Amino acid sequence: MIMKNSLRAFMKQRSASSDGSSGTTKKSVETNNNDYVVVDTSNGGGAAMEEDRGDELFLRLRREALEVAEKEPMLVHLLAKVGLIDSSSNAKCKFQPAKTFEEAISRIVSHRLASCSGGAEGNLCPQSLLDTIHNAFLSDELELGHTMSEAVRADALAVEKRDPACETLLEVVLFMKGFASLVIHRAARRAWKPNDGGSGTRFAALLLQSQASSAFGVDIHPAAQIGAGVMFDHASGIVVGETAMIGDGTTILHGVTLGGTGKQNGDRHPKVGKDVLIGAGTKILGNIHIGDRVKIGAGSVVLRAIPSGATAVGAPARIIGFTPTGERPGSNVDTKLADVEPLSGLADSLVGSTITKSTTDTSLSTAATEMQAVSVSEERLESSSSSSDIVESGDSTDGDEADEKNTDMPKKEATSKKIVLKDSEKDSNEGGEEDEDEGDEDDDKVTDFGTPALVRFAKMSKDDCMCPFSGSFRKYPRAHSEDWISHSKLQTLLIQQGCSDGECVEVYFALLHLLPLCSPARKYGCIPADVFSENFVVIALEKTSLDIATCQALADGDLRALGLSRKASKRFKGLFSTLGQHSTRVLSRISSASDMNESTRKED
């Protein structure tokens, strides 16, 4: 942070010294070699800007350029033209050297873009293009918290570090079109002022976007927001929509689309978090959130939110596991998705031929012993439940329709079974259509306590085939319908409180990751009520916009405090009863401990 602030102060001071009130002006002028360089005209128009000798990154670029010029003479003209070597002693190749890192990058990128656009006879004036990019570097405008100078420097270092084919910083700035396209985007964004009163400007930014798309095959809308330290690897075919966001440290491979869905206006593009890896050919569509430290495999089609720390692959994308704690996929660029903690726990990792690092942290003998114990308990549990008492964890129904769907008996028998269902089983329904049809409007206006309802019934879709958890877990016994919380039940509960789909997924995924690898509940994709009660408040405050009172009421199963309507609360009564009992036990233990401490204090 100190370095960032110092850099901003330095840039601001240099900008003031070059175009301040003392009559100092800056502009690009043409040399006798048809080259354009930035000069300081405050003293008659001839003196170049003072060289920035304290910039290690710039000095490193120049050292690498000198080494290349000595070994490969064919590069001398290009390196001199963009100002990385001093050619003043060469009569055939005489250009003014760049004085700063920002000027050098401006000259490199403007030269590449102007050359691809037809040079002096093309659509872009080389002088105006250089001025636009360099002035954007001097701007204080922030993009996701970074100035253009900060972001471009971080981008260059990120490419050098992550790309195994790249050996020097020089080749990043000279040849990597992903880097060049990001520089042009950052300049275009600072020229994008469509709503700036009556003097809004759009067309200069759109021209930069259009020319960069033609030259490099990368189409980034000027209004898109991109953080620092981003790498577009290979870059060809990348499309970033108008309202898209890309967080710091993210790596995106070629052929990736961050697009909208349909023709709707407004906020319609994906929001990608920090340190994310998006594989080649991936399509992420719609206003959905991709959390921090997410891995998305090549060729995936992402249509729903992906929570932080998840690994997803497929079309539509399915979450297959957890990104190991501490790993930064955007920096590691693990495109094989080799290091993934299994979503449903240790059982799957032992069955497969590969065991992840997170699994190998525990000895295999201990893991095998734990798995034997889990298997015995599961066999007893499943043998005590008939097939009609098994509920699909990923389904949105957990009641009457689940009985008919998950049994092999004829339809008539299933129908007769539905008639004799217990009331407790009906209360555990997670939002099937029968719940939605039952109850009149009066039930949605008052609570079970006769007070006006604060939260009304929210209708849920019966099944979402695009859900990233669909088909990921085993069926779970109905015996746990009141003390285990499935993804669909938690989603229904949170959406009643106004949470978005992305927030629901984030909370569920964080709670699931708290379970031990050998936990039976994790295999079924469920959260035990005690785990929910003890951890929900902290996680929900971080992942959602809910206030602390609502979070605490949900964790305690306090129907009165939540103010759910009679119709909305019907499907959660069994769960809330379990949560309330757990909360009472916890409070009792706390009270007993407090009384014991008090008596001990009096004795002392």
C-alpha cells in the first residue's frame, strides 16, 4: 500500500510538473524519422522530460533491450523507435529515447496499433493515439482501485511470472497482444465519459476498442472494469462485455467470453472475483458472480454463480470440488485442475486413483479407519430406511413428490402412500408445488403468532437443471430431513430473506467446506443443523447483505424474530425446531459454565 501511494504521488507530481500552471505543456511532436515522442515544451519546446532514473522496472526494460540489440541487430530499429535504446549516435536510426516506463509503453502500444491500422494512412493518427495513451497513464482515475500506471506494471509482471513461454519483461511489452490489448482498454476506459453532463465523450473510446479488436482479436468494451495483475494468455477471441468486472490477479485464456444473455439492458454481464483462473473456450453468461480463487475448466459454459474457492467444469458447469486453501489459481495457472479437494468428501478421493494434497495431509491408515466407521454407520442408516424414505439432495423437493419420484413402486401405490404421510414429513417439504398451491393469501399476511408478516412467501422453481451442484451428491435418508440442511432448503430459506442466488451459493459452499472429509452429511451435500447454528452468523455476515439480527435469528431458528408469514414458515418448522433446541442447549451450557465460574470466584 505504501508503494502504491508513493507511485500515485510520483505520477501526480510529474503530471503537475509537465502541464501545470507555470505554462508547462506536453504534446507529441514528429521527429525527422516520422516518429512521435512526448516532449516538455515549457522551455521553448525542445527539452525532453527528465529521465526517471529511480524506476527499477524501466531500468530493467532498458537493460534487456540493450542485450537484445547487441545480439539481434534486426531489433535495433524497433527498440530505438519505441525509446528503449539510445540511437542518437546512429545516423540511420536516430530516435529520442523514452524517459519513463509509461512513455515507453505508450510508444510501444501506439506503434503496434497504428501499424496494424495502416500507419499514417490508416484510421488512427499516430500522434493523437500516443497522446491519448500517455495522458491516460498520467490520469488519477482509478479502475477497481488502481491507476493505469499501477495496473499496467502489475500486468506486465504477471505475464512474465505466469507464462512459461515468456523469459523476459521485454518480450511481454513488445509482443504479447494480451498485454497490449489491456493497455488499450485502460486508455479507452479513461476516455469513456458517456454521461459527463452535456459534454460526454464516447467515440474516441469506441475507436480504440474497435481498432484493438481488429488488430489483436480481443474485444473489451471501454466500460468494463478490470483489476491489476491480469493476464490474457494467447488472448485471441476474448470478449468482455460492457458491465463485466474482472478482479485482481486473474488469468483468462483464449476464447473466453464474459457475455450477457438476450437483449436486456443494464447490468447484464459476469462479475469475476480475484485470483480466478478461466480455462480456454469458457463462456460465462449473464449477471452472475464468480467468487475469488475459482478454477473453471476449459470449454465450460457457466450460467449460474460459482462460489469462492470452487472448481467447476462442464457444460453447463458443475462444481467438482474445492480449491486447496491458500492456493491462488490465477497465479498458479493449474489448467489441468489437478489439485482439487473432492466436493463430497474423502470417500470419492479414496475410490479414485488420484488422492489430492488435502487428502494426503492425513495418513491413509487413519483415513481408511475413519471410512470403515462411516461405511458401517451408513449401512445401518440406509438399511433402516426404505427406498421411499430417500430424498434427492440436489432436488428442490423433499416431501410428497420426492416419495413418488424416488421409488420404484407403481404410481397407484405411490399415490396411496402420499395420503398417509405424517404431518412432520409434510412440514419438511422444501418447496414443492403442493406447498405453493396450499394456503390462501391470508396465510401470507400473518405469522404463526398472529402478528403482521414481515417476510412473505417467495415461490421457488421446482428444479434447476443448471444448478452447479445438480447431480453432485448421493440421496439422503428422510430420517435427517429435520437435522440436515440441503442446498435447496438453504437456498429457499435465504431467498425468503432477499438474498441473491450468488449469496446463497457462497453461504452453502462455505458451510459445506467446514465439514470433515469423512462426514456422512458432506457425502450427501447437507449441512448438519448444529454446524449451521454455530457458524452461519459469521459466514452470512461476510457473504451476504443480511444484518446481524436476521443472521442470528436464522441461526437460532427464531420464527418470531424473523417474522415469516404462516405460508412461508410452513416448510421450515421442523428445521427451526431443531435449531431452536440446539440454541437452547448452547445457552444452557453457557449459563452452567457462568454459574460454575461465579461459584468458584465466591469460594476464592
